[in-house]
Amino acid sequence: MNWIILIFAGLCEVGFAYCLGRSKAVSGYEWWTWIAAFAALYVLSAVLLAKATQTLPIGTAYPVWTGIGAIGAVLVGIFVFREPATFWRVFFLTTLIASIIGLKTIS
């Protein structure tokens, strides 16, 4: 169950990265709305990470959490914000995914 909580925490991290990206393009009330969503997802992500680490080793949970966030942020950048998908970005993204799978496998 805590692996599911950890995955959800990582997805919240992706969500707050998306909100941060959206806040760059707006101002005024809309900026505050995106920043409020960013803050809420940030807190939720940290709380869920703390919950997951009650039974999962921190040395595994934290890298998996940041990895999900990093992978998700890169994918959101590529598919939503039209950032370039260069060979090296995809290569290192793939190695990060392999590392997360490896950590999950040995835990």
C-alpha cells in the first residue's frame, strides 16, 4: 500500500511542476491560482512521502519519489510545454527509469 502512496506522492510532484510551468505564462489572479495549486500539491506530495517512509526505507523511497517527479516533469515539458526531446534527454530519462525500477526491485 505504501508503494501506491509513494507513486501518488510522485505524481503530485509532477502536478506541482506543471503548475509552476503554467504560472510562468500568466499574471494577476490567474498567477495566484496556479501558485496556490502548486503549494497545495507540494504539501500533499511531502505529506504522502512522509507517510510512505513509515514502512519503506528512506534510501529507496526518496530517490523513487524524486525520480517519478523528474520523469514526469520532463514528460510534461516535452508533451505540454513543447520542450525539445533530444537524444540525450531521452537517453538519460531512460537510465533514470531503469534506476527507479532497480531500486523497486531490490526493496
